[in-house]
Amino acid sequence: MRALSLIAITFRHFLTRYNYDSFEYAADGLVVRMDRLVEFADFHLFYGKAYAIFAFLFGYSLFLQQKSKGSGFQKYMAARLFLLLVFACFNSIFFPSGDILLLYAIVGLLILPVIRVRSRWLLFIALFFLLQPIEWIAMVTDLMTKGNPLSVVSSGALKHDLDTALKSVSVGEAIWLNLTKGQLSAFIWSLESGRLAQTIGLMLLGFYVGKKGFLLRLIAEGRAALRYLYIPLFIGIFCFSISHLMVGDSYQAQKLDIILSNWINLCVAALYVMIFVSFYEKTIAMYTAHLNAYGRMSLSNYLFQSLVGGILFAPFGFDLGDTLSSTYLVVVCFTMIVYQVIFSNIWLQQRNYGPAEYIWRRATSIFFQIKSGNRPIPDYNIKNI
């Protein structure tokens, strides 16, 4: 599941040209139609869904780390998340508007004290953030003050300034802009789009599901677990219907559209997860075994695809965003992913961790003087999901 969500995120990054201000349709009419089809599929199948699954699995991994580390989990995980900030800074070099690693690290640090509460309260807090409280507060505040409470600094304005600056600066200046204004733009966008609150809720929900053993239970039930599909399906259809009944472009309508869109994406992501776990043991596991290594090296592969994206699309790279159409980018992305899958399988035949995962683990252990012993992480029966 982690591997498939990462593949979807990678395709999304390629089709958005890694947020660099460049885009071009091919001159050929057939390719243009294929481009439109690719972009339609990307938006409706991947946008907001793959990210949601990845955030959920990030929370689930916190539970696995807690089971592995026991009483030393809080300090160990805090160090691990602080080090993730370093990886986020490296990764942001190749993005003009930052990336999700910074958000994951910050949210992970914020929820560390929260996951110590009782399971019932953990679920309530997760659902509270999934309901998008920041957007509701913004709507109410705007009605009371007739002003936009979240428009003091706009991510759009920052992104525009960044795109303009990147076209005429040196490599060093571009890297500094991505590290500073780019990361700030990405974080403000996550606040404006409801992504921040949703990430908090999904990580807490992932931890809760791991703690209660629900994911293992669904896998054990197999296809019988499909009976739960009606829950996200009904909620998703209801939200979709409401969103198409809205009229106007007021601030309240925009915020309500953000809320409903996030809920729809969450429901579709839940459908993906339920279908995956229902067919995993008897069907999916057989055909995706070669992706296990790719998923176990998710951080290494994520950083590598960012490096490739920066080289291809950055103004200080080949700047191919105006040259390659979406259809061609699918071919390029697929080729890169095949290479990553092959490399991951070869690498993990001789080692327990990917390059970035090993550095992350060893740096955390050294920081707290913990002997890791190069042991594989306990799988709890589902390490490859």
C-alpha cells in the first residue's frame, strides 16, 4: 500500500512539473487529447487520495515504532522527526514551493504528546481534525468580521514571487529561495487548503487503527471486509452532491468547497484502502511482491524522484517543463519507477535498509546513543503493506 501510494504521488509530481512554473501541450492533436485524459485521470484518481493514504500510513508507522521501542519511543521518535526536518530541507532544494516532508515532520512532532491519551479520546481528536475545524473557524470569523482571517500572507502570492525570482537567479540563490520562501509557501498552502488539519487527523487515525488492530482484522476478514465500503461510499456521494449544488464564489462558498473536496478525497482514499486490504492476501500480494522493496525504501525513493524532478524541470536544471507534455512525462516517470523498483530489490537483497533509511536510523541512534544493531524493523505480520 505504501509503495502504490508513493508511485501515485510520484506520478502526480511529474505531471505538475514539480510545481515549477512551466507547462506545455504537445502540438500533435492526438497527444493533446491523451494529455487531457492523463490529467483528468491524475486529478480524479490520485490528487488528494494518494497523499491521504501516505499520511495515514505515516501514523500507522508511529504505532509500529512505539511497539518496537517501548518506553523509549517518545524520545526516539522526537529525534527521528527532527532528523526528518533535515531530509525535508534537502528535498525542498528541488521544489519551488516546498514539499510534504516538512509538514509530516512538524505534524509528527505535534501529535507525539497526543498519542499518549486514551484510545477513545485519540479517535475523537482525529475525527475533530478531519472535520476541518480551521476552515469552519475561518468561515465563522469571516461572517463576523467581513474579512478573510487567513489572507494575511497568501501562498499564491508567495508562489508567484518565487516563480518570477527563479527565472533569473543563480543556482545558489534558487536553492536558498526553495529552502525559505518555498517551504513557507508550501506550509501556508497546507493551511489554506485544509491539508494541515487533515494531515493531523489522518496521522492520529493511522495510529489509532494500529493500536486497535483494525487493519489486521480487515486483512483477516478478506473479501468480507467489503461490506464496510458503503460507509465511505455514501459519505462521498453525499458530499459530492452538496458540492454540485453550491452556487456563488463567496469566501464562505470557497471554504465549504475546500471542506467538501477534502472529505470526498478522504472517502475515495478509504475506498482504496478497504479494497486493497480485502484482496491483499489472496490476490494483490501475489502481483505486488516486487513492490515490497520499493515501499521499504520509500524515503530513499522519494528523495531520488525529487532529485530527478529538480534536474528535469528546475531552471537550474534542464528546464523541460515547457518541452515535455503530460503523456511523455508518464513514460518518463514510469521508466524511472521501474528503475527504482529494480534497484530497491537488488539493494535490499544485501542490506536491511535503503540508503536514506539507514542514515536516518543510524543518525537517530547515535544522537541518543542507542545501539540499533542493524536489525530489521519488526513486521507485525504486515511490514510489506
